[in-house]
Amino acid sequence: MSDNSGVAALFSRGRLTAIPRKAVRRDQLLAHLTETLFEMDREYTEREVNDAILTVHDDFSALRRYLVEAGWLARAKDGSTYRRAR
């Protein structure tokens, strides 16, 4: 499990208040989201990924993109499914 110290400060009433601009801070957030929203060894449709992210923040497309670009979620080549990568 990664060190998620301080990630709680990014949330208010269970909602993410802002996506951190600093890469290190954003990666801490992405690790937290991956561990709390997505199960290992399970495929998710794009809609399921969006719905999971929407439980914490409205900008699901940016967060989904960050999760994929940082290697936390793997997207199938055809874009149809996502899996937790780590």
C-alpha cells in the first residue's frame, strides 16, 4: 500500500476539492483513488470508470486520463475496457 498521508486534506465531505497541479501530490491522489475505487483483476467499462470517479469529483475525464497516463489504470487498445494496473 502506498503512503497516502495528507491525501485526506484534498477532500471535503468525501469530495475531492481540487486536482493537485504538482505531479508528486497528484500521484499520491491517483494512488489513493486507484486503491479506493478500483478492484484488482476486474475489468471496467469506461462508463463504470466514469461513475466511480464521479463519486469523488465531477471532472471524471481529466482524472481518468491522469490515471491512465500515470499507469494506475490500463486501457484496452480499442478503449473498451479498463483494468487496475497496480
